[in-house]
Amino acid sequence: MRWLGLLALGALGCTRAADIRADIRRGAVPGAQVEGVPFVAQRPDTCGAAALASVLQYGGLPASEPALAAALRTKPLGTQNTQL
């Protein structure tokens, strides 16, 4: 019986996802943008370090993606949330 509930939940989720995609296409979904946040390019598997560097630079602190990746011990699979 549990599978029936999961199936129903999945079907409801799919119909709502289509509605959300349609809202996004016509611009009905509100968004936010913070002006002045610097762009920091990432290398493969360093998105966490690059994002953190962007935030730190926005706050006026010197930060680079390579230095943060080394300090966070970024592995081949990327930076884990617990490392940030």
C-alpha cells in the first residue's frame, strides 16, 4: 500500500512541476539579484570554493578560488557543505 501513496505523491509533483516551469517561462516567478557580487570562475569540482570567494570578495575580504580550494581541502568530488 505504501507504493500507492508514493505513486500518487509523484504524480502530483509532476503536474505541479509543469505549472512551475510555465510560470518561469512567462516571467511570473519573482526573483532577486544582488548587484556588485564579483564573478569568480571555478575549475572542475571547485564550485563551493568559487561561490565562497564571491561572497567574501563582496564583503571586502581578499579571497581567491585556488586558495580557498586548498584551504578547504577540496577533493576530486568537490567541496562538501561541512567543509564550508
